[in-house]
Amino acid sequence: MSRTGRLLAGVAMIALTAQASSAAGPSPDEVAVKAKPIACAELTSETLGLANVTIASSSETPAENGLPASCLIKGAANRRTGIDGKPYALAFEMRLPLAWNGRFLHQVNGGNDGEVVPAIGDPKNLNAYGGKPALARGFAVLSSDEGHNGADPVNAAFGLGAGAAFAADPQARDDYGYAGDETLGPIGKAIIAKFYGEKPARSYMAGCSNGGRHAMVAATRMGDQYDGFIAGDPGFNLPRAAIQHAWDVQSFEMIDPDVKKSFSPSDMALIARKALEACDKLDGVEDGLVADIKACQKVFHLADLTCAGDKTDQCLSKAQVEALTRAFQGPHNSKGEQLYVDWPFDGGMSSANWRFWKVFSGIPPWNNNPLIATMGAASLAAIFTTPPTFTKGDPDSLMAYLSHFDFDKDAPKIYAKGTFTVNGKPIEYKESAWEFMTPPDADDPKLTKLKESGHKIILYHGQSDGVFSFNASANWMDKLAANSGGDAGSFARLFAVPGMNHCASGPATDNFDMLSAIIDWAENGAAPERIIATIRADNKEVPADWSRERTRPLCPWPKVARYVGGDTEKAESFECR
Ligand SMILES: [Ca+2]
């Protein structure tokens, strides 16, 4: 009998309404309500007795919106006063379904953290997404603000917890980087043990974007503590990716001082169309998807799109070609040293999400919001460089920071540490941004703890991600493979998603169930050879000539989904090879 099966033995079974569909694997369609040793409302600071943990509330919530009846517990760990005199804590919530499947999901979130996103357990952290949230599958889920409250006007504008004011405080930096997860993981397991009377049989961590970064950092630092990790579009080397942000601005300013005007939607549609003309067929079928992204970079040449005469919708100006070529080569210093990574051309570059990240325009109703032009600038200034630089926080100041970022003098500050005077006060920063933000083995990945524990990690990454280059994940996977003597696929696999932007959207099959895949791998030893992707129900960027029922296999890098004959809308007509 499986471990989950043992958990269920001898108790009445009920079906959960949210368990409609399922991939193959052990994801339970039925989980049990069994007697709890303690009532939800009795989970208090006193009854839990965890050092430095205070519980603010605990109460049962009814089943609603496809989510099961749960015990919702809110609390905080490590309350303290920061070096800036402000109150800090690791605020968290847990949702403990009354019918539990024996598993723990540590949900890690996007943006700059700073808010307790509901602990629903969507592996993409796009709540109410078309998939099955972990909570609805019976997982106990934890979510946190990672140690700072990001509620300031800039955050409110973005709704992403984007504030960076915490960055003067060294402990808040560490909590955001890695220490919050290290602190809260064991607390989550202890609360589970108290409520259910037994420890979780299996533990997972999942997130996208900054949440993907959290998962990759934890896979290195805490790879022995979770059975499986899901890292989507991971910003695992985020300080370097943020330097790209300044590099993009300075590149696109060569076209127009207002970077929002540097590339029109029709310019980007042209680039995507031409990339498809060159690359779509490389995988065996012209279906609007570039599955062989690596080969594409050898046959697509942006310079071929240069206008012979006047600029029209059918060509790019010389300045546009030069600027985008420069941007896609990645940031360099005056010695020619690469400061991040290069970028692939792909069929999804036409979409709104790409424009949002690259030229700060494209997602209604934010198109005309001046704050959008500066997203990420506050993070680079305050969090990812040391000492922290605090701009005035208005769009002009933030844009000026990016425009004047010096790739010789400022870029090395992502590696700086020591004692600096900040706001008139000496503060010791023992760790650089590179150290607290990234996996300790980021440049030479081995994942030793994870591998030796028999644990697994799945990465996925949209090839048309506009904020974190797909190539960063591909290069990481290649290095891990080289470091692992050909064995990396036994514990880590990367799945490229053609056409997809940052965590979702774009002309892509951007709906896939990584949670079932990691469970099946970690618990049953079934390594994912192909993961079936469909079109997200509310994806409005899918071309009209695609079937809405299209399916595609996502393949473990460096394999490519190649057409082998049959219905071009169906996954079974493709092989990963
Ligand atoms: Ca194709």
C-alpha cells in the first residue's frame, strides 16, 4: 500500500468536488476526513508552542469556489524591529484541508514578495488559474510574505508586492532571499503535525518567477527537506536579470527616448512572424510553434528585417535592429564581459506580456501607467545592489536610475558586501545580493543535497519570457548535465514552453499540470518523459487557425517535440527527441 493509501486506511472516504480531472499518477481523487487531535480554533501560539511564532487567528472556512473546507491559520514568525526602526516579521498563512492527502505544499510567490498571497497552492501562482490548485487536491499549503510588508504606493499600483523599502535591513534581505523559506518550512511541518496528528508524508515547494527563484534556491540549500520542487520561469540569478532591465532601457532609448515607443505592436508582430517563417518548420511542422528553439537562433537573422528605404510595417529601422540585437546579446561591461545572458528569438515575442516586460507597454489597463516604465528599477537599486540606493520612488527618478546605470561601476555592486553608511547610519551587510538571492551553486550547479536525497526538481520556462531569459534556464540545465556525468535527468528536468511568455500567456499551449508530474516522479519514480500541454481557457493570444483543443508534449531539455505524422493539433503526432 502506498504511503498515501496508509493515511487513508480505515476511515470513511468522501469525494471532493474539485477533483474533476487528473493526470496519471497518485494525485488522489478521494481524500479522507478523519478525526483531528485538536480543533482548528485551538491552534494558538500557546498550543503550538513554537519558538518565536505567534498565531493571530485560526478558524475553519467552508468549502467554496472549488476549494475544500479548511482550517485557515494566520500567524507570524520572528517578530522584530529592523535596523531601520520598522517592525518586521515573517507573516504567513496556512490552509489545512479537513480532508487531507498527507502532503505539504510550500507555496512560494512572485514579485518582490511582501504580501501573504492566499495559500491556495496553484503551481503557477496565478490563482484561479485553469488547473487544479494543490489545496483542492488535499494538500496543506503554506504561503508567506517572506519577511517584509510591501504595502506602499508603488506596491499598490502593481499589486505585486513590488516595494523595496525593506532593503536597508540586512535580515529582511536574507529573509526575502532564502532565510524566510528556511524558517517557515519547518514551522509549516510542525503545524501540520499538530493539526493532523502526523507529519506530512511528502513535502513540495512550487512557484513561478520569483517563486521559481525561491524553489531553485531552496532546491540547493534545502534539497533534503522537500521531495519535489517546481520552478517556473525562474529568476534564479535575479540580480543579473535586473541588470538586463537597465541594459534594455539604454538599448531602446537609442530608438526613442520614450522606450514605450521603441517598438510598436506591429513591429513586434513582424519580428514574431519572421521568426516563425524561419524556424517554425524546423520541428517538422508549420504549426505556429518553434519547438527547436536552439536551431532557430542559427537560421533567424534580425538584420534581414532592416528597411531598405523608409520605415514601414514590413521592416524595422536600422536603429531598431541595432537596439534589439544589442538587447538580446545581454548586458556587457566595457571589457566585453557578459553580465547576464543572451536571449532567444521565438514566435511569442508579439504578445502583450513580452511588451510589458521589455518596453513597458502592452497589458491593458496598464499601457499608459507611468509607473510601469519603472518596474524593477526599485528592486535593482535597493535590493540587488549593495549598499542599497533609494530613489525618490517616482517614475522619473526610477527611469533615470535605469538610464544612468553604469555597467562598469554599478553592475559589480550585485556582488558587493561590507559595512556601508545608509541613511546616515553604518550598516553591515554580510552577504551580497548575489549571495542572498541565488542558489549557492548557481554558476556551477550540482544540487548535491537534492540528488543525494533522491528528491526531484522540474523547471519549466516560456521561450518568449521577456523578463528572465529562457537561455538562463537552458544554460543552467546544460551545466547541471555536464556536472552530473549524464545523470542529471534522474533528478532535474527542464521543460521549454514554445511561444509562452512569463509564467503564462502568448501564442502557446500554456496550460500544464506540473504538480501531478512532480508527484508522480517523486513518489512513484515515474520520470516525466513528456508533459501534455493544452491551451489555457482564457488565453486570448492563440492564433485563429489553431484548434482550441490543441495538445502538445512539452519535452525535457534538450529534447524537442518533433512532428512524426498525424493530426497536427494532437500531442500524439509528436515525439520528444
Ligand atoms: Ca513548428
